[in-house]
Amino acid sequence: MAARQIGDWFAKEGWEIKYAPIDQFYVHIDLMVCMLNEHCAAVCLDTTEDDVVDWLKKKKIEIIPASFKETMTLGCNVVALGNDRVLSTEGAKDLNGKLRAAGFKVYDPDMTMFTRAGGGVHCMCQPLRREAA
């Protein structure tokens, strides 16, 4: 109900809304799907519904797969910094390698003192101004 209420607000502003269930292992969707730039997203294919994956593909969004194991340590919970720069965590080694191979500059500090308590780097962010560096 709350998602639909907020979705209605965004729809009135001209945004397209896609509702998606959140897997039981997570508290919010950015542990399953996290945008990296306008055309690319990190996605846990093991837990993200097929219709969401299909919707992303129809939007011509490239998918970089994140493993379920890494999402359980908040590995998919990254921050898009702009200009193909991403703040990740040291623990997301597989995903970070895929991001680098796709041309992203990855910053990956050790965040285990936060991730063990359930806080990913995306969770800890305030609004960012993403200007050209």
C-alpha cells in the first residue's frame, strides 16, 4: 500500500514506476538491484523476479550479475558516484572484478564493521551531488 502511494506521487511527476517484490532475505531492493549508471545495473539474478530482469533489459539496461552469496554481505549495495565510478566494499570481490571489467572505477574499502551490522555503503549515504570530476 505504501509503495503504491509513493509510486503515485512519482507517476504524477512523469516517472515510470515498476513495482517489484523484495526477496525474503532482504530488507530493501537495493540489495538485489542497484543502478550503476543510466545504462547499467548490478542485479542478483538468483533472487530478482524474471519480470524485473526483463523490464530492465527492455529499458536497454546492461545487467552485471551479483551472486547471492555476495548480496548476503551487502555486496550489491553499491553507490553510483557518477562518471562510471562506484563505491563498493572490499568483500564484494567477484562483483568488483566484473565492474572493473565493464570499465567502472571501483572504490572498495573494508566496510565489514558496518556490513556485519546490516549497513551497506548505499544504505549509509546521504544525497550526493554527482558532478563531473
